[in-house]
Amino acid sequence: MIPGLISSITTVRNGEAYLREAIDSLLAQDDPAFEVVVVDDGSTDATPDILRSYQDPRLTVRSVPPTGRAQALAEAVRTSRGELLAVLDADDAALPRRFALQRRYLEEHPEVALVGSAAVEFEGSREWRRPVPSGPPAVRRAMGMYNPFYHSSVMFRREAYEAVGGYRPDGGWGHDKDFLIRMTARYAVDILPEPLIRYRRHPQQMSTNPAGETFRRRKSAALQLAAARELKLAPHLWLFPLLSWGYAHLPGALRPRGLKEPVKRFLLRALRIARP
């Protein structure tokens, strides 16, 4: 481990459409003390060619057979050398001040093990932002009700990552939420209200298979109930995880569309989770 070094970790499988934008955004960071580790998880498109086109010594590429996202992330961590670890998905982009601001925050708050940020969400030419909770108590309460983090925005201490068992290689879908729950249960975590990433929305994010969508919803709801128990969520705050569980188990035709985000915004206002 190299003290003071930030290791940015990215995994990719067939990410030719957006990968170059992600890597370029990392190599353009204001903070000079970083490395970028990319694990190519068995790509069959032009992803390997894109990765080979870089000659930057700050970039390390590992190519592995298709293993799944959780195992690829764990491999990226093993390959990395930094004291601090930062995640960026291959279809997102980091804003230039991301590493510098998150490093400074963690230096000024040694009790905090992981910090995320707000994001600029975008799809094509359309951009928007959603509110995020900020401050460790508020983020912990929110984590008991729903996942308030953009996984692409998180930076965390290697020591804390290892202490909670890291990304579980057999975690499958939901590995990121599972990891964040374990970090929040053991340590103080926070979210910076300033957007430090650009979070892309595109059709390939979601499977077109209805059975796959049902599986994801139900697993996410089960993880959320586990989070509410693990984080000892106050009884009156259990409403949202219970509603999420019920929503996930409704037949598709009965699920009201576009409900989740308005409910999150209502909770942020009504429970004063977000800073004024």
C-alpha cells in the first residue's frame, strides 16, 4: 500500500461506447497523486483495443475471463496500491475536482471511512440533479430506508474496505449495495452535496427481460430490509423499506411507475435528512 495514493478502480465488459470518456475524465483529475486500475471483465467488443491505445503510466489494465462485476471489482482492488480507493463505472465520468475534494474531506474527517457525492445525471442532452442526504447521521438514516449513494462517486479507506470484507465475489447483483450497508453499519459515512461525477442514464443499464427486473427489485428490497435491521432504523422510518418490499412483490402491471423518486424526495424534506 502506498500512503497518500488514490487508486481509482473501474471494471468494464463490452463498454466501448463510453469507456474512453470515463478514463479520460480520471486522467484529467486536479489531484496529482492517483493511479487508475481498469479490469476488463471478458470484453468481446473494441474495449481491449481502447485500453491498449493508452500509454499513460498512471493506467494499469488487467484482463480477466468473464467473472462478474463483484469479482472484477475485488480483482481491481487487489491490483491497486493506494491508501484510498475510488470507484467509477465505465459509463460515467468524474469531474476534475473529484479526487481533490474527496481526499481533503477524508483528511479533515478521520472518523469517516467512505464518502460519496451528488451527481449530474444525464441522458443525451438532458441533465438533472436529485437531492442527496449529507452529514453522517443523515446518511445513516437514509441508508436504512434506501440506497442514497451513487456507487460511481464513492471513495473509501482501504483499511475499512478490508475490515468489512470488501466486495463479496459471490455477491452477484446488488454487490455494491451490500458493500455500502456493511460500511455504514461499521463506520461513519457521508455524501458531499456538490456533484463530483456525471452519471449516465442509458437503455443498456437495465435488462429488457421482465424476469430480470423482478429479480433485481426483489433482491434490492430484501437488502433494504436487512439494512433497516442492521442499522437499527427507528420504527417510524421503516415505512419506506416496507413499501419497497411490497412494491417489488407486486405484479408488474400493478406497479405504479415513477413512484420511487418522488417518495425519496418527500422523505428528504419531511424527515429533514438533507442539510438546509
